[in-house]
Amino acid sequence: MASFVAEVLSSAGQMEREEINERLSLLARRMEELKADIHTAITTSFTHFDSSFDTTTTLSEKVKALSEEMESLSLKINSEVKGQLSISTGDFQGLSRQLGQVTAVMGLLEKLSQAQQLLENIAQATASGKFLSAASSLQVLEEALSNPLCEREEEIKILVSLRTEQKVLKQKLIQQLNDTWKGMVGWSQVENMQKTNTADQLVDTVNKRDTDLELRQCELRLPKSSEVEQQIIQEVVLALESLGQLDRKIQTFGRQFLEYVIFALVLRWQKVEVTEAIVGQVKQVTFKAASLQKQPVHVNVFSLMESVLDMLNENLLHIKVVRHSSTDSAKVEVTLMNLLGEEIGERVLQGIVKECLSSAIPSTSKELEGFHEVVAITKKFQERLVALGFIDASSQTLLDYVQNVNVLFANKKCQGILEQARSLMTSDLHDTVQVHAGASGGELPPLDKSGGPSREKLRKMAAGIDPLLSSSCFRMPSCRISARVKELMDLAYSTLSEACTSSPQCAAQMFYAVRGIFELYCSVVPTYHAHSIANFPQLAALHHNNCMYLAHHLLTLGHQFQSSLPEGVNSTFVDIIPEVRALGATSFLEQMNTQKTIIEQYLQGAAGFVGLEEEKNHSCAAKAVKQALHQLTHLQKIWLDILPTSVYCKAIGILFNSFISDVINHITVLEDISTDAARRLVLLTKQIDDRGTTLFSTSSQETEDDIKRSAIAKAELHRHVSLWSKFMELQLVLSSSLQEISDRWSDGKGPLASEFSPSEIKQLIRALFQNTDRRAAVLAKIK
């Protein structure tokens, strides 16, 4: 009985194995047929570019049927035959191996069939305008083809055709999406309107208003708000997002929005009109500058920005896409408005601050009191931007700016002060005003907190100082200065006066702005007016007076306001005084050297006063002396009314002294002076003598009578021209006899000996007189 059972089982197992082998063979033959069909279908579609939906459907059904049969056979082997083949392990493993090979081939065929199906779906969806479906299928196909399909797949040529077709279809889809987007969304300039700079350049140069190229009108296409157009644009947006192309579209849209609307119109003109019109399947929006005024008002800008963003949000930017959160891997919905804000939001806010809110900052204390209204309007505008999703709730750019109004007010005030100061510095210097002696910019407070020095201290000061110092020692002498410098000093006083009534922070900034005025003066004036100061003696004298005038006021300027300024402010300007004084003194000394050189060049025409007995030489010498004296007279005319009297006398004295020094040096080295030459030299020196007295006739002597005025002029001449006595002695020598010269020498004790050395006198005697016994006797006395 047992052997019978075993025989029956063995017989049954043999039958099962034969049945499985037959089915595997059949599956193998059908699989080969299916491979041929798939190869033919793919080659026909993607190599010869013939497409047949029916063929693809039939292949899919065949693959499905064959797959089901393989699953059935695999289940049969694993559930039924496996138990019956326990005696013959080798047979089972052979069947399993054969089944595995067939299954692997079948898996590849399924993937190829699926790829074929996806390619057909993508082509059909793209052609019918179902962009989202096409993008989804493309994404699935791209993911499938990106992974290895089988071993040694590089040997399967049909995969190259599939991947190539996938790339071609992707580009076709992207191109169609771009065309659809461009037809529904886009910016354009109105014909004959010129283009502004690029958006990036406008961000960097947003304060440069006066450009040659200006955009005053542009147009925007948007999809209509109807259901059909909105459904189309939403499908386009979602498809672009699926293909990773949406960010590029938002970047382009945002850049043009900045360039054409925000910086070219909204932040440039006081009024911009926005009109809408339906043109075919789109809404045409026109932006046009409707004002000739370029300074935007913050209220108008906020209102226009809100209306423009509302319109964009209603027609386009409300569409949502799903993205991964930046903080975690969770998916979140974001609108196109969010994406646009991320792209250009901060630049828009910075533009509003620079172009709009900066001009709303008050410049006076009265305007500062009403600034809370600007803060309230700005806060409301920011809340609206947050509600639209254009900016994040954490962005505080606008509020931080307007709430820092005290600092902004001080900065704007100081900037305006420095701009006004620079404008005064770069104005003409030749418009002058008279400064009277002792003029002060304001009342000086006591020198100490007790109200002034004690009586004992005053007594000691009076006893120790009064005999030594004049009452006008520290007073500004009468002179003329540039009118703009007077205005500059008035600006400094008025600014410090306002600082005394301002908040501590503002007061400190205003004080340092005043310091900045004088530091700026030291840099701007000598550079801007360098040519004028170097070439015009009148302007050089004015510049000298300007600097001395400023330095005079800087001595006490800080002390005048010290008690009213905040504690901790080192209210002094004395450290600037040396630089200001040196600025004026150096320029004036350089001008004096220039004038000295000019006089020396004129005097070179005299050729050393050689041979004046000849008319030609005398004419040249007379002309040279006349030109030099004329130059000195010219300087007297332009300097006498400008410089303080003491400064003028010193300056003209130095130049006149240099001139007569050259005359003396030339005459004293002459080897031969004839009688006619000596007579003509006397006449020339007489001209110099007469002109010298005139040079020192100043305006302060106008009230005196002629005799007294002449005496005062001669006294000033002797004081400031150190060689004048020597020159007068030379004039006497040229017209005196040997005896008179000997008497004035008086054995080295006379006036002639105090001015000339023995060698100089001997040289003059030898040149003037012939070699006689009397000359030899006189020369012997001169030792």
C-alpha cells in the first residue's frame, strides 16, 4: 500500500513538472513575441516618429495578461509543486531559476511598456493643453528612467530612444508653457518711450533722479478674473512648479516689476495713473506718470502700491503651490505673492525708504511734532503688505526706519546743514561785506559757574595785564570778508542756538555738524578755489581774512554755548583754529611770493642800472621802475580796502622792502657811475621815495590833515620797510659831494655808517668820483 501511494505521488509530481515546463516554455515564447512587439512599437514611435494609441493599448493589455499568468505560475510553484518536489530539490531549484529569469525579463517589459504608455500620455496631454497632467506624467517617467532598469542596460539600445524622447517632450512642454505664460502675463513698454536703467542699477542709484532716459508709461498683461482664464493660468503655474521653472518666471516678472513700475514710476513721480481694459483673453493694465513733479509723496506711494498689489493678487499672485518648508521637511502652501515678495520685497522696501520716507523726515522741530501721523500710515501700510503675503511679519524695515525719527531728524538736519555749508563754500569769494572792529557773533557767558572772576582776581588781572595789553588786543580788526563766509558763520551760530533747545542726542549731533562745517571748510575751499586764490591777489587777501575771521569766532564759539549743550559734549573748537589760520596765512604768503617774483621780473628790465647816461638804458630802467611801482600801487588799491590796516602795512612793507633791496644791491655794485647817470639815478630814487609814502597812506588817516597824514605815512614806512633809511642814504650819496659823504660818514659814527659798510661806501665813491687826491683822502678816512 505504501509503495502504491509513493508511486502515485511520483506519477503526480512528474505530471506537474511536465505541465510547469510546458507553461514556462509557452511564457518564454509569448515573452519573446511581446519583446518584439514592444521594440517595434517604441522604434516606430520614437525612432521613426509614428504614433499609434491602439498599438500602445494592445501592448499594455498583453503585458498585463502575461504578468497575471506569470504570477499564477509563480504561486503554483511556490504553493503546490514545492511540497511535491521535496524529494527532488534539484528539480525545484531548476524550475525556480527558470521562473526567475522569465520574471526578470517580464519586469523589464513592464517598465518599457509603462514608459511607452507615459510617453503617449505626455504627448497627448501636452497637445490638449492638460499641462498639469503632462507634467505629472513627465515627472513619473523621469524618475523611472533615472534609475537602472536592469543589468547591462547600456546594451539595450531602445532605452536611449526612450530617454531622448523624454527630454524632447520635456522641452516641448516647457516651451508650450512659456508661450502660454507669455500670452497671459507680461510687461511691455509703450512705443516711443525710452527705457530706464536696469533694476539692479536703479537699486544702487535710486537717488539719481535726473537721468536722460526716463520711462513714463508701461503696460502689463494679466489673465482675466473669469473662471476659464484662471483655471488655465493655475494649471500653467502648477505645471511650471512641477518642472522647476516657476522660480525663473517669478524672478523675471519681479525684475520687470521693479524696473518698469516701482523704480521708474511709483518711486519717481508724484502721481501715477493706473487704467485697466479687457483685450481678448487678457486684462491690459496701463501705468502712466500723470505729473511733472518727480518728488513722490509717501501717502500716494502707499496707496498706489496697495492698489497695484491687490490687482496682481486678484488676477495672478493668489495661486498657491506646495513646497517644502525651509525649517523642516513638511510641505506647506505658498502663494505666488509670497514668492514675489521673497524675490523683490526687501528691495522694494529699501526703495520706499530711500525715495519716499526719507523725504518725509522732518527738518524742523515743528514738523517733528506731527510726524506721528507718518508713523501711523506707515504701520498700516506694512500690515497690509503682510496680509497680502508680500513681506513676512518679521520684516520691520519700514517701521524701524520711521520709529527712529529722532536720529533721522538729527541726521537730516545735519546733512542739510553740511549741504548748505558746502554750497556757501563753493560760491564766489568776491562778494564782500565789511566787518567792524570788535564785532561778535553773540553774547559771551561768564567764564565760570560763579558768574565771573572775583574782585581780587580782577584787581590782580588789572594790575598785571592792563599795562601790557591794549583793550583791542583780542578784537577782530576792521576788514572785508566774503559775504558767504559771514553767512557760514551765521549758520554755525543759528545751528548751535537750535541745538540748545533740542533733545540731547540731536543737540550732540548738531554740535558735531557745526564742527564738520569748519573741517569741511579746510578741505573744500582751498581745493575748489585753488586757481582763484593762487592767481588773484584780491581773492587771496579775502581768503586770508575769511580764515582769520573764522578763527577769531572759533576762539569763543564753544564757550558761548557750553552751558546749554548736553553734558559729555566737548564743546570746543580751539583745536581747529591752527589749521584754519594756517590755511589763510599759507595762501596769502604764497600770493606775496608770487607778487615778489613779478616785481623782481619787472626790475630785471633795468639791467642793473648800468650805463644810464645812454638814453636807451635810461628809458629801460625808468620803465622797469615804473612797472614795479605800478604793481605795488595796484596791490595797494585792491588790498587796502580788504586787509586790516596792520596786515596791509606789513604785507606792502615786505614787498616794497624787497623791491628797494634789489635797487640798492644793483646800484651799490656798479663800477662806474657818470654824472648824468648819477643825476638820473637820483630822479629814479626820488620817484620811489614819493611812491613809498603814498603806499602807506591808509584809510584810517583820512580824517587827519595833509601834514599829519604825511607824517603818519612816513612813520609807517619807516616801521615796515627796514631798508628805507639805507635807501634814503643812498639817494643822498648819489647827489652829494665827497666832503658831504665824508661828513655823513663821520669816522664811522654818522648816519651813513649805520646803513652802509665801509666796502659799500668805498665802491660807491670809486664809481661816482674820479681818481683824485681828494677821493683818495676820503677813502682813507673810511674804515
